[in-house]
Amino acid sequence: MTASSFDQLATSILDGKPATEDDALAVLRAHDDELMDVVAAASRLRREHFGNTVKVNYLVNLKSGLCPENCNYCSQALGSTADILKYKWLSTEEALEQAAAGLKGGATRVCMVSSGRGPTHKDVERVADMVGTIKAEHPEVEVCACLGLLKEGQAERLREAGVDAYNHNINTAESHHDQIVQTHTYADRVDTVGKAQSAGLSACSGLIAGLGESDEQLVEALFALRDLGSESIPVNFLMPFDGTPFENTWHLTPAKCVRILAMARFVCPDREIRIAGGREMHLRSLQGLALQVANSLFLGDYLTSEGQAAEADLELIRDHGFVVLGSPEDVSDVARRDPAKRRRGAGTALAPNA
Ligand code: SF4
């Protein structure tokens, strides 16, 4: 495609003609020197649907590690020897304290996550209690639960307790799924997304890029998410933890990550496209460019890895002329810093910082 073809694609999508699989592949396979053309075209769709806002989400890991499932990408999985934090359920007070920190930092959605195949009924009641407590103190907050595969009636109970959304990622294309996990099926995952939707929960389902999938499989996953009706689409980039089957797996470049996010925007122009785990590691200095096509991110740390400081995330948003969704923030209200005065290198006894 040429610069004008990406722009024409955006125009045609804005006119109501959805992107085709060939369009999506062309975006993924654009050359690095076409990156700005891809971003400029995709950002027209982003701004049409989300203006200059960025949705800020905050993760609370309610139970970490010790999972019986074998998702090969996951540091919490059965067989993983990754050196991560492992703990059983947080108390309601601890969950509230963690959620409050994210809300204070600017988040409007709290994502309450637990490791495991799926919750017991007791677990659902525990989370229902946490959600009730959080919503009593912060009635404006949106709560998303992510507890694994759901059994009959559990989504309804969560909805009744005040949960707004349920996250369950399809993670990869159906045609690639069995290469990355064997303890549950792609159909199991789709079933849980359907249960959440039937109970009136907003579906949050996304993917992980960098699992050895082909470009065609990335496109397959995005079209599946579109057809599933996922309203928020977290796009994770594999963080290859030592001690997992994917250790030392590096398939992504920062420009490729931006193209993946842009492809998601072309395929699902009006859905929340969230830059999720692996943002700092894989996008590196292109995080700001990525916000031109994506409209959502996680603030601060991830489930088992550290993210950049929450203040750096907010600065990233402000520096690129965006505002946090739901905040009255004025972009002109920029943080000011004194210049750091040089005290090293030439003219000093200290080594330069080069
Ligand atoms: S992704 Fe979830 S289900 Fe899979 S191993 Fe990790 S915690 Fe367990």
C-alpha cells in the first residue's frame, strides 16, 4: 500500500466499509519507512471514536502464581520456574487499598485478577465482597474481573455484585491456540466470553503478540475478537520470562508492535484498543506513537512484572497531547522541572554519562 492507500482505507472505514483480512495483512506488512503513514491513517479512526482521551486501567493481582494451567507464555503457569511473587488471595482490605492506589494515580477502571483455571463459588463470593467494598468507597469506578473460566451462574453473580466487565483473553488465533496451552481449549475461552456477555457484563478480550504466530494468525485473532463483540481489546506483547517455555523468544520490534496496534484499530475502529503487558519492553521509545492509534493503557505495574512509574505513564499521556478519560485535566497544566545541572564530564573529575 502507499501512503494514500492507508489514508483511503481509513476513509473507507469511516464511510462504513469494514477492513478486510487483506487490508489488515497489508497494515501488518507495511515497511518501517511507511510507519508514519500507517499511524496517521489509523489515528484518524482513533480520534473519530475516542478524541484525545486515554482510558487508564489499573491491575490488582488478587492471587498470584500457583496456577494448575499450562499457558506457555505465563509466568504463573504450572511448570513455570519464573521467580515471581506467589501468594494466595488478598483480603478485602488489601484489595481495597491496592485499588485505591490505582484510582489515586488516575485510573478509572480497576481490573481485579486472579490466577487459576477458574473461580470456585467461594472465590466468586470473595470477589463479590471486594467489589461491593470498593464500589461503596468509589462509586464512580468501573470494575473488571478476570478470574479465569466461568461456570454457570458465576457471571450473573458478579454482575449482581457490581462488576461492570469481565476479561478473558482469547490470547491467540484458534489455529495457534493448541501450540501455546494444552490444559484448556480455545472453545473454553470463547465460552467464558459468551457467559460474561449473556450476564450483561462488558466483554474484555484480547491477545498476546509474539508467541510465534504468523501475520495471518494475528489477523485471524483480531477478526475473531471483532466477531466475538469484545468491547475492550488488550494487546499484550510477550514478556518472555526465564523459566517458561517462551524464555528467550523475541519476535517483535517496536515498529511491528505499532503496526499490530494499528491493524487492531483498522479492524475494530470503535473498540477500546488497550496497550497492555510488554508496553515498555517492546514499544520502548515508540510508546507515544502507539497512543496515536491505541486509546487505553495500564497504569504502573502488571501482574508479575513491573511497569514504568505511574507518573511516567501520565506524563506520556500529557506529553502527546492526550487527556486521561474522565479527568478534568488541562493539557497545558504540564509538570515543570528544573534543568538538571551538569556536574560530570568535561571540567569535572567525574566520568561523562556517555
Ligand atoms: S494465563 Fe491464567 S490460566 Fe493461564 S497459566 Fe496464567 S494464570 Fe493460569
